Amino acid sequence: MNIKEKLDIFDEMCRNGDLGAAELMLKDWIGEAQSEQDTAALLTLYNEQAGLFRVTGRAEEAGMVSMKALSIVRQLGLTGTVHHGTTLLNAATNFRAAGDREKAAQMYSEAADVYYSLDGVDPYYVASLYNNLSQLQFDSGRVEDAIASLNKAKDIIDSAYPGSPEAATTRVNAAYYLMAADRLDDAEKELDEAFEYFGTEDGNSDGHRGSALSAKGQLMLLKGDSKAGLELLEQAKEFVFDRFGDSDEYKAICSNIAKLTAAGV
């Protein structure tokens, strides 16, 4: 199986918002990999399927698929490799999204152990670890810890990949946490830097643009500009629905807008 060719097709479909068709295609490829006993391809496909399930609001299904992927890691003798660390990181993020914080924390810790045991690991993986860990800390009410983890992620990604999509996404996450800490000027600075990417042609089609628009909308609301804030939230809602359908992110934005409208904002 030419897994790179298939992933290129899958990524293009996701960029175009064809998630339903992409999911069906993934399912067919998984069946093909199983028939051919191509376990290496199956590991990659399971990780992609888990990620797709998570962004479309099916975190529990994503977690189950991640466990299949971890089983293949062991089967292939990849324990302790970067493939193991990445699969643990993906699994932890899926379980966090499903609300299982204890399991997520355990898997983030295991992923960190793997990454820090490796020589020459791509800094992107370590930055991604801190980025995702910060979300678990934030969900647990540990806002300052979340900000500290995000700062580590920013330092790593800015050093290795300055101006990258990952650097912009990290800044959006930082803005959310800074708003929660009532540090609005710092949050605005992070979003201004993030939109240096999200304002480009590539950034306009990036799947994380919806979160960036939503963050900017919330900032405008907190600063007292309700009209601009609601307009940005409406843009975020439309973008997220077009890309991911009736996902958890879409529902959260809709709920936020409904509450604001009911309150007469």
C-alpha cells in the first residue's frame, strides 16, 4: 500500500471539507491494509481515523481507535520509538476530549518519557506535547500551569519553526488561557501574531482558523466591543460547520452565541 499517496488524498479532502467522503475512504483503506496484513500502514491509518473522529465530535470512538493503534505499536516492536510517543500523544488528546482526564494525564506522561528518552527527536513533537498538555491543565482549572506549558511550547516551536502554522495555533491557545487569567493585552498580542498567519491564503483555509476567529471574538467581547465580537463568532461558526459539520467545537460556538443573544449582547 502506498500510504504517502493515500495520505495526500486524505489531507486534500480534509482541507476541502469533504470529511464524510474522507471517512469512508479511510474505512476502505483500513480494510485493505487489514487484508494485506500491512500493519505499518494500518498504524498510520488508525491514527488518522482517530483524529478525524475527534474533530467531528466522536472522542470516545477516537479513544477506542487509539487503543488499536497502540496495540499495533507493540505488535511492530516500536515501543520506545517516536511512533510510540506520537501514538500516545494522540491517544491522550482523544481521551482528554472524551473527558477521561486521568487516562489522558497518564498517557501524556508516558509520551513525555518516550520523547525525552530519544536523541534528536523533532522539536515539533515536544512542542505538541506541551500544547496538548496545557489543554488538560486548563480543563482541570490549572490556568497558570496551562500558560506555563504553552510558553514552553511557544519557545520550542518559535525556535524550530518560526512563522509556522503550529506557531500560530499555539498563540491562539495561549490567548484563550490569557483571557481566562484576565490578561487581555497579552491575549491581544498573541492573537495579532497568530493572524499574521491566519490572514494569509494558507491561513484562511487552515482548519484551526475557526478557533482563531472564536478567540478573537471572545477578546472583542471582553473588551466591550459586542458587535465585533458577535460578528467574529458568527464567522467562526460558519467556518467550523463548513469544515467539520456538527462538531463539538461548532456546538460550543453556537451555545456561546445563543447565551450572548439571550443576554441582549
